[in-house]
Amino acid sequence: MTDSKEVTRRDYIKTVGAAAAGLAVGAAAGYFGKPTEVVPGPGGVTTTVRETVTGSVPTGPKPEFITVLTEDFEPWSSYVANQFKQRYGIDVKFVVTEFTGCHEKMVADMASGSATSLYDVVCWADAFTRTFGRAGYIEPLDDYIAKSDVIRLDNMQGPWLGPATYNGKIYGIAFHCLDMQLTYRTDLLEKAGYDKPPRTYQDILEYAKKMHNPAAGVYGFTGDWDDDNFWYNFRRRIFAAGGRMFNKDGSVAFNSDRGEAALQWFKDMWSAGVVYPDTLSTYSGGVNNKVSAAGKAALSFCWSWANMTFEDPKLSVIQGKYGFDLNPADADDPEKKYSCSSPVSEGLGGSVTAKSPNKEWAFKFIEEYSTYGSTMNNINNLGLTPVRRDVFTNPDTKKWPIFDLNRNQLDNYPSDSYPDPHSLSPVGVDFVIIRACSENFHKAMQGAMSVKDALSTVEGIVTDAQKKAGWTG
Amino acid sequence: MPSRRSSTKMKRNLGRVFFYLIVVVILLYILAPVAWMFTSTVLYETDFVRLSSNLDIPKEINFDYYITLLFPWIPTKVEYGIFGGSWFLIKSVTDTTIIALATTALTLVLGSLAAYPLARIRFGRRQSVLTFMVVVQMIPGLAILIPIFIIMRTLGLIDTFPGYILPLTAYFAPFVAWMMVGFFQSTPVELEDQAIVDGCSRWGVLARIVLPLVAPGLVASAVWAFLSSWGEFMFAIVLTGSQVTPISVLIALAVGEVQARWGWMCAQAIIALLPPVVLAVLLQRYLVKGLTAGAIKG
Amino acid sequence: MTHNGAKAPSAKKKRTRIERRDLLFALLLLAPCLCLILVLESFPIIFSLFLTFQNVQVGMKGLSLQFVGLGNWEHMFSDQALIPIVIRTLYFTSLDVGLSFLIGLCVALVLNEEFRGKRFVQVALIIPWAIPVVVSGRMFGLIFSAGFGILNTLLIKIGLINVGLRWLTDTNLSINTVALAQVWTHFPLLALFFLAAFETISEELYDAAKIDGTSRWQRFRHVTIPSVRNIILMMLIITTIASFKVFDMIYIMTMGYADTMVWYFNVFVQSFKYLYFDYGATLAYALFAAILLLTAIYLRLFPLREQ
């Protein structure tokens, strides 16, 4: 009976015992559960492993499912969804589409002006930050990151943070970081008499001409110069040439002699006839790899993830005959010997929509992509360069030699990314630029328009778009 | 005499050969592209690329794409995961079938019901309604897409079946109505008048006498509506998402940047084209008669 | 009933009651269809017109509107970039309609004869039209691929060309490629219409002409063509309007790049890529108005006469 106000001895023991037990459990949890310190090691590789994923679980009612708008990351995305479901009991519904499709769906969702978003997690890439962050469609994640034990900014590599930041706030988390790189057929290089891969853009043109063999159906070069990918190529080229996309005040800077030199290179490549023709076709990315694997192109310069098929024994027909190298430099720019890899680092990731009713769970899903186990799943299945540094102590990462190449580029070479990347529009009209670039620069490459005209036309389109979006600079 | 007869015979034979040549060209024109796409689905990708660029005949045929698309639980050499692949196709075919059947049914009901009064009953605004039906068909879809999206979003119907079926019905009903007006008008009016004099209600006349007479028109409209809604694309990309997955969206967005899985994509495309083609081929006679009947009458 | 005085008033009343009942019947049947169309087509098109007079910004509150009067329309009429697009649209439509008619007519003439395998050809004919356009687009993308496409391979093997043509990326070639693909999907319907029309021409006309000793070509010119005049005129305007609204094929094959931008696709790009919903609505409305105008003029010039 608890009516008595006397504290009996039994009660006393019970209370103290409980407190002591609680303390013991707390201490144990603290010891086992606390995230180990992140210790930077040689080559930027860190040594930690343990993390507390559950950390702080969101309070409040759990949704039945969350909706995620993403590119195709199979089978990795299924793994992450399964982990998420097992951990929290929440289903994940994916809406899978590709880059520009993601943009269109996000625009449609934003334009509807309804009280809640259609999606909880949306795709993040550099071009999305200002387009949607500025409009308030995606949520600043700084507070979530501060509370997270999984997403540790000091345990993440690659200059993706700059393009993810706008007005001092972080709007997206990269799931993987990657860059463009050069891939080449060692056998064809040997046959042409070269003992090392091309190091500059000018070299590439020369090598491609030499290795171009129409009789055998072998093209000198293949790339990803279609739709949205062309812009990424052009930005690298102009940066290597010492130019910029935007000035600090946000006005267009690519209509300059550096811009001309950059565009001229693409034109020279195309008119030399050494570029695999489907390089310009819509959605040429994947075709690119098949073509190289089938031995139809000697050099390839495109996204690093595209190269994993070369390693895949099921798809690659000539294993062991590939070499990888960094982004080329511009021969006119001797200071940067192997020029920048990422004028703005790439990576695809996730953002949380501002009008999602399940924001905290959405962030938990982003965390799920970023765990150690999930990262290893990516490495073993997809071969996308991981963002986490600590996984590089795991021997499985040696499976993909391109990782070291990527890390080297991302860590050690100049990049135009932080704190204010000058390759992105200050008012977020990047998708206008993407399209305008491809449309007009393609024409310039084929001689339907002069290089100067193309640059001026795109400058006009971009300036108009920026003004309409409220840029006054 | 004999030489002239034999030369005419030769001319006729040559003419016949030439004629059959044209027939073969026409058949090739129709079937060769489809056959080629089918070829890409039964070869491994590098084999297909070799065949396509060098005419190297491959050594093995591979049905793995179909197996993994239609029977995802069977392991094959071409695994592409769950969400980007197999289960999605089955769900997509199911969804599209539901959409097509529902849209067809709704369009038929609304369209033919609306057509009967326009054909038979003389009321004041009859001509304006008819003109309205014709003019509405000329509206470009893109012009109304954003307003429709906003309406559906306000009603909370985005990514639901009604949210996609209703706009489609509104889009297709005018054509069906316009076509059915012709059919109703081509049935003898005496039958209806006789039935009314005999004491039948208007509803009865419609249900028991007129509708059976225009059955071919109904079949034609149904086939047309099914085909149109199966392949509809523009409204689909905006009005649907993860819960409702029309197959046209799947086909269009199946190309990724990471892997252009041609064999995989084309296998999906082949599966996507089977229902409408089979339907059109089976019910072709009705379809053609239905569509052309109105036109011929002028 | 013949008696003027007594029966007439009651007969009139009877008609009025029936008429009112008929009217109610008509209304009930028309209502669902008309309501749906009014809500989901008429209202949106009027809202779209309203949008053309606004400056539209896309933000978190949805679409923010700001009245600008005729600003968008002025912009459209003074936009230099639209001129090549208009020219290209006219070119594309002419090519599309012209080739579809030609091929459709030829196929119909062939199918008008009796021959072995005619049933098979007739059945196969419907296939290109029945296949969803996105599938056809994918298919032709495969065939017209510049690098590994079978078309280039065959052309090179035959010896017609040395280097593969860039069907979809060459700015001079691509619009024709898309038109060719579109023709493939258009011609079956035309062929079937022509065939149905041919079948209505009575044999007697042909026999009479044969007796008169006319040649095949003369028979074609003077018997066949005039009889199907109505059909040709009707299909001409219908196919032209459909051609102006081509979208799926361009989306799948080129996404509007490489100078394949036609007016309707530009509407899409302006609205959904550049987010200029106001300008997009203006362009879409201009197209709608153009179609209406074209139809009106067309029907005035070529009225569908009775035979």
C-alpha cells in the first residue's frame, strides 16, 4: 500500500537500485553508442566506423509511408528502402525519373501551391540548390545535420558542400560524389604508339585524330554532350581555360575569349569527325559505355559512374584493357597541370521538401543513404564514389580503381565551389542555362551558328531569365 | 497474233511482279521497324550493338529481359533491382489497363449519351453545342495542362486514378460524341417514332432500339478511346507519379543517364505495345467502319 | 386530326408537353458530358487566356500573378526567335501531311485491288497507328542512331554513304527524321480512309469509263479522285491539325534539340523548362487561335459539297 508516507527501506533500495541501473545503462549506451571521433589519416582517409544511426528518433505520429523522388539508383535504393523500413517500420514509395524529369516534377509540385508537398525527399544536385532553395521549396538542413550522428560534415569528401549551400544554409546532402574522368582503351593507345594517356584537352584532340579509324568503325572519342550533360562539360572546359561562368555580381562571364576558346574546342572535336555521333543524342550517357565496351571508341570522357560497366564482367567484353585518368587540363594554363576536376563538384543526393508533413522522417531517410552499411552496399553494387571518408579503410573499395582517382581529384585539385561557386546562377535559373547551352552550343559545334553568336545568344537568354527571376546586380 | 498476245501476257506478268513488289515494300515498311526492335530485346546488349553496327550475327538468343520483366522472381543474368525494373512494369501494365478501361467506359457512356439528344432532339441550342464539341477538340493539350494540374491538386487528386481518368475523359469525350452523332443519325428515325407512338418512353427507345443499332459505332469508339488513353503521354507525366504509373511514362523515362539499357527498354516497349495492337488488330473491322462511316456520309 | 377548330389546341398542348419532356430528357443526357467538358476543358482554356495577360512567377504560394495587359502578346509578336520556329513548323507539317497523304494514297490504291495476302496486309496496316507514339519514338531512335543504328549500317554496306548520317543530331537532317517517324504513325489511318472511300465508288462508273477506252491513269484522275474529294479535304484539315499538335515524338526522339523545335514543343519548353508559364500560355493560345482560323478559312474555301 502506498498510502503510507513513510519511506520504507525496501522503497529506498528500489529507488537507488533503479537509479544505479539507469546510470549503468546510460554509461554503457554512452560508451558503445557514442560516435567515435573522426580522425583524419593519410590521403584524407579517416578511421572511424561506429555510428549511432537511431540517434534521435523523431517524436510524433509515424507516417505509413514517405514519398521519394529520385534518379535510378537500383539496386542501391531498394537496399536503403529496406533498411529504412526495418529500422522504423515506414514504407518508401519511389518516384523514379531522370535528372530533368526530377526537375519538372519538382516544378509542378511547387507550382501547385498546395499545403503539402507531393514528395518528402527529392533529388538534390548542384543545379537544384538555388532553383528550389531560393524559392523555399526545399528545407535548410543545418539543424538536422547538427543533430545527426550519421551525417558528419568532417567525414565527407568532395567539394559538394559549396553548391549545396545557399545564403549560408545547406540545402541538400550528397549520396555519392563523382566527377568526370578520362577513360581510354590501353590496347588502342598502344597501337597508335602512345605510352601515356592524353593530359590536356589539346592532347585529346590530337590523340583522337590519330586513333580514329573509320574503316574499323572505331571513333577517337566519345562523351556525354547531350541535353543536360553538355553544360557540365562546358563548365569544366571553360574553367580549365581560366574562364568563369558568372562574375561575382552574377552577370554572365562565359561570353569572353575564354568562353570562345572553350566552345571552339568542342567545335574542333566535332568537325574533326572523331566524336562518336550519338554523343549529342538525347540520353547518350549509357550508350557511351556500351560503345566503349564494344570497342567502338578509344577515348571516353564522362561521368565516373558510367565506367563501372567496364568493370562488370557481365557487360564488359574486354576486361583489363582500360585505363583511367584525371580530367584534362588546358595546355594554355600551365599553373594547373591536371586541371580542376570540378568547377562545382557533382554528386546526386537528397533534399527535404519544405512542405512535407514528415520532414524529420525524410531526413532520416537521407541518413539511411549515408550510413556505413548503405555506403558499402553502393560500393559493392553500383560503384559510385562514396561521400564518406571512413569507408576507404575497407578493402572492398579497392575493387574500383576509379575511387582513388576521384578522391585525388576532388581533394587536391582546384575547384570552384566554396563558399560561392561561380558556375551557378545566383538566382537559380540553372535549368534555363542547361537547356540554352545545349541548344545553341550544339548548333555552334555543327557550324549552324558561329561560336560568338552562340555565346551571345545564350548570354541574352540567361540575362533575361535572371532579370525575370529578380536579379538586379 | 501470237507475238502480240505473248507480249501482253508478259506485260501483265511484269505488272503483277511489280505489284507484288510494292506489296512487299509496304509490308516491310510497316513491319520491319517493329521486328528490329523485337530483335534488340532477344539479344544481349553488346551482341545487339555488334549486329546493328557490323551485321555480325550473334550466337545466342536471350529471353532474360522478358523473363525478368514478366516473372521477376526468377533469377536471370540481367538483374536490375526492384524499383527501377520488373515489379514496376507489371504494376505499370496493370495501372494502364485500369486507366484505359475506365476511360473507355466513361467516355462511351458520357459521349454516346450526349450524342443521342444532339442527333435526335431538336432544341434551341443544338447547333451551338455541336459546334462547341467540334471546337473543343482543337484545344491543344498544353494550353490546359497547368490549369488542370492546379484543379486536380486542389482536389487532392494528383497521382490518383480519378485524377488522371477524368481529364482524359473530358479530352476524348467530344470526339466520341461527335462520332456517335453521325451513327445515331444514320439509324432510321421511323423505328424510334413508331416506338414512341406505341407508348415507349424516350429512355426505353434509347436503350432497347437505338443502342443495339449503333453497336458498331460503340465498338469503334471504344477501340479508339482505349488506344488513345493507352498511349497518352502528355497529361500522364504531369498528373501521375508513384501510385499511378501509366506505361507511356515508364517507356519514355526508362532511359537513364547511367545505363541506356536498350534491350531492357525495348522489351518494355514491346510489352507496352501488345495490348493496343492486339485490340486494334482483332477489332479492326469495326474500328475502320466506325471511323470512316461518318466521313463517307460526308 | 383534320378538324381545324376542335382538335388543334389540344394537339398543340400535347406537343408542348412532349417537347418539354424531351427537353428534360435531352438535358439529362447532355449534362454529365457537358459538365465534365466545361470544368476540365472550357474553364482551363479560359484560365489560360487569363494567364496570358499576367506575369507569372512560380513560388511557394503556387503561381503568383501580376497583371501586365498585352505585354506577353507584344513580346510574342516581336520575338525574333520565333520566326525560325514558325517556318520550321510549317515545313514539318507540310512534310508530315504531304508524305502521309502520298503513302496513304498509294497503300489504299494497292489495297483496292484483289491479291493474295490482301487480308494480311490490311490487318497489318493498323499496327503503326495502334502502337503508342512513345514506343514508336523509342523504336525509331534505335533505328536512326547515328553510331550503331541499323539504317546507317545498311546504307554504308550498300555503298550509298561512307560515314553514318547523324539523323537525329544534325541540324539540317533532324527535323526530317522526326517527320519521317511521324509519317509512319499517320499514314495507316489515311490509307484506311481512302480505302473506305474507294470502296464506295460504284463499279458502274469504272465500267463506263473502261468502255469509253480510257487508260488506267485517266480513270484514276477522272473517276477515283473526284469521288473521294470530300474525304481528301476532310482528312487534309484533320491531319494538318494533328500535325501541329505533334509532341510525343519530338519529346522522345530529340527533346527539341538540333533544330527540331516546332511551335507546340516550344510551348512545352517555355512553360516547363524555362518556367515562363505566361509566355507558354500565350504561345499555346496563339496556336489554338491559328487552328480555329485555319479551319474557318478552309471550310469557307473548300466547302464539303454533296456528291
